[in-house]
Amino acid sequence: MGNPIEARALFGQELRSLLDTLRGLTPSDWSRTAAGRWTVHDVAAHLLGDYYGRLGHGYRNGFADGETLEAFIHRTNQEWVELHADDSPASLIDALAAAGIQLAQRFATANLDAPALGVSWAGVDPAPEWLDIAREFTEHWTHRQQIRHAIGRDTDPEPRALAMVLDTFMRALPHTLRRTPAPIGAQVQVIAEGPAGGGWTATAAADRWSLSEAPSGRPTAVVLLDTETIWRLSTRNIDPADALSRAHVQGDRRLAEAACQIVSIIY
């Protein structure tokens, strides 16, 4: 899974950025489309559900017969949003502020090496606490970008948070390549270009792929993308074909195409 990610210190600023955005909305902004069928109000309500769920007092419902994890999550998320459809913007903001502070405080004292919730898109269950917390940070950050985009703003360019998000999303790379045959030692490198960029290398072993610190020699395939494309691809805001058309590919195109199937959300 690569080196542990330390995301805990970023939750406070992420919460402040969210609250500043929400407090600056006009009444009509709350009804703008932000994510699929969800409005800005719906996304804010969903974030509150995320906070409450982490704090142990969220919406509780069991699996339906034969229901997959993905279907369960999508259903319960929608039920929570509908339950809070009549909440006023002011009440949502107040609740987000209170719960967000509690959540940041809880994460601040977490044991990063302890087993935690699974991260299905990285293929690990249980996941180490550091990955679970980093995954949660990406949820908060991504939903805030959806709100920003809905009101006509660009993605927040603040590099520290974006770099953390990209580093977390790319932990899905070995799982993405798990069914992609390659010779032992083959390496696929994904490079994000930009102020918040970085590089991630997956190496093929006999029965799995794993993240490496750096390529050992010339990688078998290299995929260069800008940071905006990588986070949008990882959250399926754009599809793999679009991402690949924007990429600069070196080496084995088959492996590059496989890497561009990355998904870092439950989808």
C-alpha cells in the first residue's frame, strides 16, 4: 500500500473551507445541481451524514436481501439525503460545524496502525487506520469541489490538500491492475503534473501488484496526466477514455490503459 499517509492535520482547514463556501451561498445556490441528481443542499446533507456516521450516531439501516455493498451505500446515502431534504441551510451549516470539529478531534488521537474500516477500492479489508482516515479526507474534499463547481468555481488549487487527495487516490493503483497480466518486475508509473503532483509506481509480482517507492530503471509504462484529470478520473467525474486522450503515454499502452481504469470511490 505504500508509505502511510498523515491526513489528520488537514481536517480542520477542510472544515473551515467548507463552512466558508456554504456561508457564502445565495438561497438559489443551494438548489443548484452538484453531483448527479443531488443539489448543493443534498451534498451538504450527505456530508453531515458522513460526519455523523463516523461519530457513531448517523442513519442506521441494514442490508436488504442480496444487496451488494455498493447498492447498500448508495441506497442509504439517498435515504439520508431525503430525510434531511427540509433542513434549512442555517441548520445544516451549524450541524456540520459542530460535528466536523468533533470528528477532527477524534481523528487527531487515532492509532494510525490499528485496523479500521475496509477500503474496497484499494482491495484491503480491514485497512490500516491511516488509509481509512485519508480516504475520509478525500470524501470531504471531493464533495466540497462538487459544491464549488455547482456555483461556478474551479477546483480549489490549494496544493497541500490536493496532493494528499491524489496520494490517497493512487493507493488504488495496485488493486486496479490486479487482473492485468504482466511479467514479474514490470512497472507502471503514473505521474501527476502540477504544483500538487507526484509519481506512483506499481510493480508486478507473481500474484499481485504493489506500490514501489520509485521505478527501478525504466518503467514498462508511464502515464503522465495533469492533477485535475487524475482526481476527476479517480472519482469518475470523467471516464477512462477521456483521461487517456489527455494523457502522455510512454511504453506499453496496454498497461497504461489498464492504469486509467482506476476508481478511488465506491462506484
